[in-house]
Amino acid sequence: MQVNKIKLALGLVAALPLVAFAAADQEAALKDANNWAHPRGQHNNNGYSALAQINKGNVKNLKAAWTFATGVNRGHEGSPVVVGNMMYVHTAFPNNVYALDLNDNQKIVWSYFPKQDPSVQAVLCCDNVSRGLGYGDGKIYLQQNDGMLVALDAKTGAKVWDVKNTDPKVGATNTNAPHVIKDKVLTGCSGAEFGVRCFIAAYNLKDGSLAWKAFSTGPDSEVLIGADFNKENPSYSALSVYQDVNGGNKQGGSFKAVAADQIKGGEKELGTRTWLKPQAVKDGWQHGGGSVWGWWPYDARTNLVYYGTGNPSVWNPDVRPGDNKWSMTIFARDLDTGVAKWGMQMTPHDEWDYDGINEVILFDKGGKTYAWHHDRNGFIYTWQAGNGTLVAAEKVHPFVNWATGVDLKTGVPDKLASASTHQDYNAKGVCPAALGTKDQQPAAYSPKTGLMYTPLNHVCMTYEPVESKYVAGQPWVGATLTMFAGPDGVMGGFGAYDPMTNKKVWYNKEKFSAWGGALTTASNIVFYGTLDRWFKAVDAQSGKELWKFQVGSGVIGNAFTYGNKGKQYVGVLSGIGGWAGVAMNLGMTNDTDALGAAGGYKELTKYNAAPGGGALNVFSL
């Protein structure tokens, strides 16, 4: 039946009735602001809570309410899930899960300890992280690092089903939080640094059977490109959006954007035709990367789910000429079938590892729904959510120097020759660095202020592509790099932006990258954490700091809030790691170690013990 649904959406068979039953318990939980039943609060990915007991007048009185040591070292990303009196907490590898009773002094009701091969840790690109859990249909969903997607009974912790989603033996792993939407649980794929051809997949909640899988590269039938794909914006489906200058993919070469009126849109099979030179084996796209591990919003009114794809493999751009679609792309897909309605590639023929993988946030304005995205490439994008028409695209900070701007008609960035990278050439002073102006740490939206609140990395790099041979299951990066603070003299910041223009409203500098995910509340407060161990509350309208508390280890987790027995709590996971902290955790000291993070973030050792100890920190009035 599911195969026929997909064929129908691709225009291959006659119409059939489509029926999907929602996870009713999840939908009910999402209507109660006391819960935090979704990785980002709600399906719209806003990272917003209607709770307002903690406000500007009393936030200065926040005190530590309780803490919970996870018993696991290394980076702790994401946030717990809270439903009623139960909180479900995850850890870094080996991805243990604890169910805590909030009505009984956070007593452990049940725990789950996965049995994973320790060798999986060597295949995880950027630390042993997990970004959280999913909830729905009476189950808690865990995506283990080793590729196993597991459904646990929410009351007892008993395993209901499991399914193997990725294979670490070929370099494919998982770090994402499973997303429960209607009758499906969505998960992704990590491994672009190992030459893995990645995808997003939907499994049926009841039994874990595969509903659909959409690859990031390859034939239209496997990327699930619909018959009306990019109907309103055919220029997004162009065979090539750049002209080679001075030979393009060689030292001294660069790329000039094709004029909007010269682009031929509406092309098919671009997931194969934009890979113009064999690499590894066969044609290139078979090991084309395009990881999927972010935070994925859903709009029930259109039945569309949104997500981004990561970098093309390998990092050396000279060996993969062409636009390399559909890496670096924001997709909108029908939830029932997986078929893509629209997709726009933000960094065609990536030369800097600017993964397009960061979260999409949905918001409504003037009777229309928009999709917002802060990309690693340093630009903030806003689209009409239903059809992908680009509304705004601006630099998040003036230091971005690889492109001058983005054409709003085509979505194509105007690359600068001075930032072009080539094999055995050390490109210097490229901003931002490969970890982008924002990495995994999600931004948040406030419907109260109408503003987006985003953490920032203010980091630049040197970048030298090198020759690299593909070996299954072995790292396949093909570049060396160093990182250093940008022209502001610091490595991070946190700012508010108008999503209709993507112009800055206010901006605060941070000593290090602000690597913690943001939370907004109905009382116009924004919470976020920093790598030097601070958990902060700022005024959503002005950015003024209102409160801060220094936790035990750097924060790369997402701030969250919940209510219990009439009291509001706000919390965050601590435990330094991720790309910024992995070198410190592993004792790496050469500047190029951990893909440049060792040198760029070496001062973290002055603020953190290594490896970072995982803990949940919860505060209340």
C-alpha cells in the first residue's frame, strides 16, 4: 500500500485514498504548555513555551531546583521530553534513557541501557552526541548512534520494536532525535565524512516497518522528486547555476553565478546529472553525502515536513565538479509519501563544508506561513512555506566573506573568487569556518515579538583540500583546516533578527560560540547556554542580560521548560562536546585535529574539565 502511495505522488499510478492516524497522546500532550513533548516544543520547531510564571521581574530569583547526573561523559545535546509527571532523559553514547517521576523527587521509574559496539564511537564524526527522544503512541523513541531505531513502552521502558536504520560498518551512524508526526517516526543519517549516501526515512509507529525513504542524491525515483516539484520556482531545478572562471575546479579557478534570465529550470534527474566526474566508485553521487540530522518541523495544514541536507562528499571540491544536488538543500516533503514538493540548494558545489542541515522554523505572518533557516553558510533564509518562494536572504553578520549576496529569484549565492578552495591550495581567511555561523544549536521564534533568536559562531578558517581515496567505513574528508576567532575578536554571539527581512534587531557578543539551543517564553525571555558553562536569560526585546548561572560543564544542549504542580521550571543539559568540544574531550592538541576545532577552541580547557560530564540542570523560582 505504501509503495502505491509513493507511486501515486510521483504520478505513476491511479489515485488511492490516503489515511494516516495521528499519535493521539502526543497531540493531546502538545496542547498542554506544561509539557515539552516534542524535541523543540511543538511541530513548528519554534522552541517557544506559553508558560510565563518566570518573567522579567522575577527571573533574577531563579535558583537551582534539582540536578541529575547522567553517568555519561562527552557532549550532551538536545533536551529531555516531558509528558505529565514523567521526564525522559537521554545521554551521549551509549545513549542510555532514564524515565524520571517529577511527582516523586525525580525517582528513576525505568531505565534503558542499549548494547552498542564500542567501535561505533570511532565512526561518529563530531563527538558521541544524541539530540534527544521522540514521544507518541504510548512509546518513547530512541535513535541509537549505531543506527538502531528503538521504540520503548513509555510506562515500563520495555522494548516494543527496533529496526536497523544505518550501518556503522560503512560509516553510517545516527545522532538525530526521532521526530514523531502523525502515524510515523522520522529519522535521518550521518556519515558524509565517510562517503555515505544519506537519507531521511519514515517508519510506522505501530511496528517499525519502513513507510518511505528519500535519499539526498541519486535518481529522482530514489530522492522522491514529485511530478510538480519546484513548480512555482523552476529555476531551483537547474542543471548548473555557475559558469567556470579560469577553469573552475583548479587552482586559480572560480565560479560566476549564471544570470537569472539565463538559467534553464525544470530539469529532471539532477541528483545524478550534477555530479560530473567519477569519484570513489561509479559516478560520485553513490557516495555523495547529504547527511540528515537536524530538527524537522511539520505543518498539518499542508502535510509538509521540512529539513535540510548536509555537505557533499568529499570535502575536496575539485574532484566533484557540478552543483552536487541535492546536498546543501532545504526540502519540503509530503509526510504520508515522502515525495518532495519543493527544494532549494543553498550552497551549490560546496567548497567549504557549509552543511545545509540546520533546522527550519515555521511561523505565520499576515495570514501566510513562512519557513525560516539560519544556514551554516552565513546567510539567513525565509521562504513561503507552501511553495518555496524565497522572501529574504541576508548575511547574519558582515564578516561572511565567501559570497556577496543571494539572488532572491534563483536562490543562488554570488560566490567570491577570493574564497574559492582547490586541491593543495591553502585558502586563508575564509569566513565563516566549516562549522558555519551556526551548527546544530537550534534557534527559537517568539510569536510575542515576531523575532527569531539565534546562537552564532564567529569563527574563520584556513582550508586546504587534499587528495583522499575512498575506503568503506574509513574517514573520507579530503581537506585540512585551522580555525580562529573572527574580526570581532571573539568566537560567538547571540542575536535577534526580523524573519521577514533577516535584518539584525540586537546582537550580543560571546567569548566562545553560543553552542546551546535557544528557548523563548510568553514572558519575553530568551534562554540559552554557552561553552564556558553559563546558562543565561536575556530580554527578548532588548537582549539585556537578566540572569545567569554557571553549570558544571559547557552547554551544547537545548534550553527547555515545563510546568509541574503549578510551578514553572526551566532546564538545560550540560556536558561539553560536539564539534567545538570533541578535541578537548579526546585530548587532541594539534591545531588541525578534529577538523580544526582543536586549535580554534583550545582555550576551552581553561573553563572545562575533560571529558565533559553529562548533567541535567533544572531551575525554578
